[in-house]
Amino acid sequence: MKKTIGYIFWGIEKGLDKSAFEKIAKKKNIEIVTFNLSDTLNEEEIEEKAKKCDIIFNNSGEDFAIELVKTLEKLGKKVVESSETYYYSEDKWMFYLTCKKNNIPTPESILLSESLDLASEELKKFACWPVILKRIEGTGGDFVEKADNLKESIKIIKEFWKKGSERLPIIAQEFVPSPSYRMTVVGDEIAQTAIKESTGWKHTGVSSERFRKFKVDDDLKKITKKIIEVTEMKICGIDFLKKDEKWLALEINSSPGFGFFDNHRDELVEKILNFLVNLVNKKINK
């Protein structure tokens, strides 16, 4: 029986990810129904499109995508990733607390007060210089900066407040001089690895200048498995750092990027489509 998969994205119709999904889906006799966040979507249109879908995959990191996911869930549709997982992927402080609670190694962090005087005292007590300052929400390296001392820290906090439309909480995190090790996970499978490297200290996908694969050791496999279990995320990107040859979980991302290695994009998309179809089949066979 032919399956229909909804695909949430933002941007131009001929984007590389969308083109790959449509190409591989056609080969596998899967119908794709698109939800473009950059278009005007009214409630009736969303509901009509949703009716056709057996399952929906969100491939957008845009803030509005969260509301669309919630809307589709209210319409009774299963979305990967579910809105519940944004508790971990969109809130860096919650991910930190979850790691600490479950004995998952992660960089030491503190949640700063909104009062500059109190934040100053907290940073002095944390005494971890240089320190990384980041908002609890943010993508692509936005609202993430490094401070070498207290004076620079206060300046960065004020800049975050001016730059953003609201004063979202800020965390201070120990600086770990390490490349970023990305693991793309599909279901229970580590589908792709990529070391994100750059000449600067920031190694986000946006800032990185080089990507190369890396071998996954047993310790990293165990940590990854535990993260997936506690977050219940199905398709995600997990970023790790290395400190004294030990792995530290930095953050988890829904809607992970597929563009680290363009020649492997189709392979990764096929794994995702296979996983989504299997989820549909399991539901049907219950």
C-alpha cells in the first residue's frame, strides 16, 4: 500500500533537501505532501493536507515550525519530531539538566540571573574563564559568544538583550577547546558522523569550514544510546566535544542538517524515509 509522508520545510521549492526527499520518495513509491513555512498556510489548507498524510516529518528549524507541529498533532497526526521533544532540543538548559540527572557527561553550566549584579556574582563563583555565554534558545551559533573575563561577559549579556526581541535566559558554560563532533541519528542507527572544524573557536554548521567523518568508539555509542532513550528523539543531530579524551554531550538538535557531505545526502534521506515508513507499518500492524 502506497504511503504518504508530510514534509515540513522552509524556503525555496528547489532546495537540496526537498529535492532529495522527492527524488528518493518517487523511487520508493512514496507520495510527499509539502508544508512550506515560507508560504501562507491557513487552517483549512493545513487540515486538508494533513488528512492525506500517514506520518509527517519536520525538516525545519524555524520557530514557527513548532506551532505547525503542535497544530498537526492536535489534528491527530504523528509528527517526527514530536512537539514534546522540543523540551530538549530547543532549551539548552533543559538538555543540560537532563544530562546531569542521567549521568551523561556534559560541559559544566549555570543558569544566570536576569539581574546583572546577581549574574556577576554567579559568574565570579563559577570562575570558569574563558566562559561560553549562550541563550537557552538559538540556532546556527546565534547568541553564542566567548568571554575571557567578567567585564566581557557583562558586555555580551547586554548585547544579547539589545539584539534579541526579548530577554531570554542565558547560561554560562565552561569553554572546551574542541572541534564539534556531530552524530546524525535515525531511529537506533548512527546514520552519519561529521567533525565540524574551523580556524576560530566556534564550530557550528554555519561557522565550520571543514567537515570529515570520524570513528565512533564504544563509549560514544553508549552515551548516544542513553541520550536517545531519555529524550525519546527519533531523527536528530547530537553535538559532542572532547575534553581530556572524554566525550561531552553539548546539545541535541531536531531537524538535523543533511549537507555535511553532499554526496551522501541521498543515502541519509533514504534511511529517514525507510524509518518513517516502518513507523507507519508498525502503527498499522498494532
